[in-house]
Amino acid sequence: MNFRRSRCSVWFLCSFPLFNSFLTPLITLLKRIKVMEKETLAAAPSQSSPSLDAPPEDAWIHVSQNLSPQWRSFIDSSQPTIHIPISRVNQVDAARLDVEMSGMLKEQLVKVFSLMKPGFLFQYEPELDAFLEFLIWRFSIWVDKPTPGNALMNLRYRDERATSMRGKEVRTGLEGPGLTISQKIWYCLATVGGQYIWARLQSFSAFRRWGDSEQRSLARHAWILIQRVEGFYRAASLGNLLLFFYTGRYRNIIERVLRARLVYGSPHMNRAVSFEYMNRQLVWNEFSEMLLLLLPLLNSSSIKKFLLPFSKDKSSGTTADDTACPICQADPTIPYLALPCQHRYCYYCLRTRCAAAPSFRCSRCNEPVNAMQRHDGKAPKS
């Protein structure tokens, strides 16, 4: 019997919060209905007719219509907001893809002016970059569409300053209005105009040599101010990057200032770029960079001469035409012999090779050349 009582008490303690969550809104609604009835009776004119004692048949309909907005607001306020984390990798990849897209457009545009004077576009490179960035902004963000990188990563911009949507409209936590017109204009001025002005200011100050100590004090102070502003911006970018890694919001300072957050455009859409393709691309890029670093350090002729003694067809070098110079493959005009192997060379070919490389080896037998001698039998020359 005591065991049954303990089970009942445990069941009552566990189910009490559940009953309380259902009964509290109902009790609040009944209290509000009673208050509304009192207010209605107090506002009605006092008459002695017995019809005032009984409310009309449709009174409950009017009361429910008056209280339904309050009930909905009460339910919405008690509903928690759905928070969905946005992948940091997707956001970084989207920024990288936008840079690659701008580079591809720039490459195609440069090919149009390939027949013009060399270096013609070099002096207008900041204007060209600003024009391409403006085109991407005009046909993506301005018309409420994602940039190419954001579209591939299933991302879009959302205005975080707007009131968070609640109630039935909250289904995935990704709902929310896009950027306002003012946010779009400020985004264009900061990304396109700001980068262009900063690039032009740096090139102009470097061309005018504002950093030289011999210049007047005003230019020197302007150069110091530019360097300090750049340092402050880099430090702020580093701090914003650390915050981005911690919270997953706002990749750069411009997005943080404008409160333009990247969220998923569709909750059921996967990444458009697979990790397998990205891994292959990264491996190939690293391999190509390694080859570009090592190939200039290798000398093909030295490798060929090093492997010549180990080759199987050593007799091919002896059966070759000894009358031709092994360097220029022509008949020697002034024939000289390489000592001690006695192979014929042109004087200028052999002399230049010996002067360029003191440890020059014969191109036919790979023997070191210690001296050279005229073919008519004169004394050898070092």
C-alpha cells in the first residue's frame, strides 16, 4: 500500500508541470473573459428592463473575436524561436567562389583588349575590378538574388534588424526579410566604392612617394595616417574573423555593421559543390605548385648526362657521326678536340661551354673536358 502511494505521488509530481502548462493559459483566458463581461456590464446603460439581465445570444461570438488576438499574442510569446546554425565552411566557400567568379569575368574581359597596346589595361585595373564587382552586385544583391557563390552554397542575405517572426510563420527558423534598399546601397558603397578608393589611394601615394622622409611634412603625415588606418582595419578584420569562428555569423566587418546575415535559402537543399570534387581540386593544385617549384631547379641536360653512363645503348654514341659538332649539330668551321676524349667540336661551342661551366663534360661520352686542342695537332690550350 505504501508502494502504491509513493508511485501515485511520483506520478503526480511528474505530471503536475504538464497539467500546469495547459491549465495556466485556460485560467488566464477565463479571467480575461470575466473582466470583459464586467466592463461590458459597467459600460451598458442602467435600465430597469429585465432584458439587461440576460446577454444576447451572439455575445460570446463578439467576446471571442475580441480576445482572439490577445490569445494568439500570448501563445506566440510563449513559443521559443528556432535557432539553426549556418555552416561556416559554406560561408567561406561562398566568398571564395565569388572571388573566383570575378577573376573569370576579368580574364574574359582582358582577352577582349588583347590586340590593343600592351599595358593598356594595367593603369585602369582598379576601375576594371570595380566595374566587375558592380555588375555582380547589380544582378544579384540589388534584385534580391544570391551571388554566384551564395547560390552554389544555398545561402542568402537576411536583415537581422527586422523583428523575428513567430507563430505559424516560424517553421524552420530561416524565415526573415531580405536586405532593405538602404542596406543594399551601403553594401555597394562599402564593397565596390570602398575597395576602389582604397586601391587608388594606395597607388597614388606610392607613385608620389609620400613615405619618403625627404617629402614635405603634410604628405608624410598622410602616409602615416594611411598606414595606421590599414593596420586598424586589419586588426578589426582579425577580431571579426575570430568572432565569426565562434558564433558563425558575419564573415566580414561590412556584414556585421549592416547586420546582413547569411542564412540558408532552402532548408532542404544540399551543398551544390561536393567535398570529393574539392579534395581532388586541392590535391591537384598542391601537386602543380610543387612541380612549378621544382622544375626550374632541375637541369634536363645534366640529368641526361648523369643517366647516360647507365643507359644500355652506349654504342650509339660511338657510332654517331663524329664529324658534326655535338652541340650545334653542324660541321665545325674551326674544329677543336676535347681532351682527353678527342671528340670534335666547334671552337666557339666548346670554348663557351668550358667558360660557362668549368666542370663541363663531353656531350658524347660524358667525360670531363680538361683541355681543348686544335684539330691540326697544335699544343693544347687550357
